[in-house]
Amino acid sequence: MNYANKLVPGALYIVSTPIGNLEDITYRAVRILKEADLIACEDTRHTRKLLDHYGIQTRAISYHEHNESARAADLLERLRDGQSIALVSDAGTPLISDPGYRVVAQAAAEGVPVIPIPGPSAAIAALSASGLPTDSFRFCGFLPAKSSQRRRLLESVAADSATLIFYEAPHRIVESLAEMREVLGPRPAVVARELTKLHEEILRGTLDDLASSVTGRGEFTIVVGKGEPAPESDEPIVEAVKRLERAGVPRMEAMKTIARERGVSKRDVYRAMEDDR
């Protein structure tokens, strides 16, 4: 069915909205928001600023991580009754590190038309302006709040032959960049802050450079270049670690180094050392 130019009764529209600059919205998105029976959004007060800017009078209700289960059931019932619903997030493309998966999955399972209205995404905007390879990339979402969990995530993607994209909160950006440098090495990277907003800033350098220079408030997107392919080596992991230790490198640092060089997790190196005891 062609959904392009006519509102479909009983359809769930996934509508992308600006990530900062209110002009970054498509004509189609504005039309759908005006014509829909209901708009489901994370924060009705936040979304109302956008709706008022474009003179959109459609009723808005909240749909966020704390009421997602109950609200999804309500939205599904409305869709079954033939109402058209526009799902938006606070900014950007819904479901990308935002709530919405539950209602979309249930709607799709029931055969409800799910229609994307594409538009802004901080991850794609940062990648496109980064100057780093774009042929293959991995979006990792928000980094975990705890250092140990962040390191595990970074170790798990260290061997990826793709550009990496992360979101991070301002109060953790310095610590996270330092950990990226330790786990991923001195790769080229870009930190994009407050994209499309008044204080937009795009910083380029290595993870070394950025870890010591990034400050400020706002929303951060981090783009990290591809890792170098691990060199072929017949030397067993245990022997490689011991070789670095004999050269004066502390054991934990030696294990991190070998993990990074071999493109394996630090946990795998630790297991190898334990098995050698």
C-alpha cells in the first residue's frame, strides 16, 4: 500500500523530530502530526514547544520508559479502533536510544501498519560530519553509567572493523573518553556537542587529544575511527603477556595491551592467564 500522501486510519507513525533546530523537520512530518488523531511523546511539555511552533493542535499524551508497558496497551487499543497515532521522542528519531520498542513490536505483530517518517538523528549527523569512514559503522547507544560496565562494552567492540558511535552525558564525558583511550588506543575520533543548536561544537583529534580537551555542557555524540587489524601472531597469549612483563610492564597493563593488539577482550586474556597457573 502507498502510504506517502494520505493518512492511514489505524496506523502507527514513527515521526522524527528536530534534535535542536526547529527548522529541521520535514513537511511530511508536520502534516502527519497535524492530521493524526493522537501524538504519543516522552514529555508532553517538551513536545508542545515544537507543536506550538508549527501551529499543531493535535492532542499529545505521554509515552516514556516509566509508563511504557501500560501505555503501550492503551495505544494498541486505540490503533485497533482505527485511530492514527504519531509516536515521537523528545528529539530525533524515535526508538534510537529512546522508548517505543514495545508498542512498535506489538503493533507489527498484530499487523498494524507501522509507517516511518524519517528525519534527524544525532548519531547520523555526527557521523556524516566526522570525516571518519562511513562505509561501515556500529551505533552503541548510551555508554553505561558504571565504569566497569563501560569498559566491558568498549572491550567487546574493540575489535570491530567499523566506525563506532556512542552517546554520553556531560558529567561523564571526560571519564568516558579517558577509558576509551585506555581500551581502544589512540584512535582518531570526533566529539560532537549540541548538534544543530546555538552552541554546536565539533571537535576532531585522537582519543588522547579529546580526553584532555573536551569540556562543557550539553548532549555529546562520540564517533571513533576503526581499529587497526590485529597483527598475525603465532605467539600464545600467555607468552605475549609474559614477554611484556619481562620488559617491565605491569601484568594488568600487559594484559590490556595484548587484548588490544589481538582484538580480543581483556577477559579472554585473563582466562588464558588463569588457565596457565
